[in-house]
Amino acid sequence: MSDEFIKLATKEIHEEILGMGNILNSCSDDAKVFQNSDRLQKHTHKIKGLAPMMGKGSMGSLANVLDDILKQIMVGKTPGGIFDVFAYSHEKLTQNMSNNSDLEPVIEKAKNFLNDM
């Protein structure tokens, strides 16, 4: 990938994470996340596609699991604790952009949540 592409993809992912954060800031509980699942899914979908292309495979993996969770919500599932899962995941995605932190524990937590749905 060219440096220009990586620069643009990094900017786009920052914007997508910011967009997720703005939605989550307007949510106070699980019900609000359910209501905004389609809006959140647009962000996770973009991140899961772009992140691996810029060398952030674990970020792409986390976004993929979050995307799968949101798709389950959009077909009618309403798992308790979804707000906490998304708030924590968002925090870790934000940290990962600045310091490349380990996302594997977050990915496992999200996968377990998805499997328990």
C-alpha cells in the first residue's frame, strides 16, 4: 500500500471511530444501542474493511465481531450488556489508533458476547 493510501485510510478510520463515539455518547443504555444499531454498523463495517489494509488486522478483527453483533441486533436480538461491550470496545479502538495496544482480550470478550447471544 502506498503511503498516501495509508494516510487516507488512517484518517478514515479515525473518523469512523469518532462517529461510533458520537453515537455511543448519545446512548445511555442497551435500548439506545439497539435503536442506533444500524448507524453503528455502518462504522464497524468500514473499519473492518479498512483496518487490515493498513496493517491493523486486530482492529479489523474486533470491528468484524462488533459488526456481527450489530447484525444480530438488527434482526431482533436484544442482548443485555451491549452498551458496556460497545463502550469498552470503542475505548480500546481509540487507544489502539494512538498506541497500537493489544486488542486480543477485547476481541475474545466480544466473541464470547456474540456466542452467548
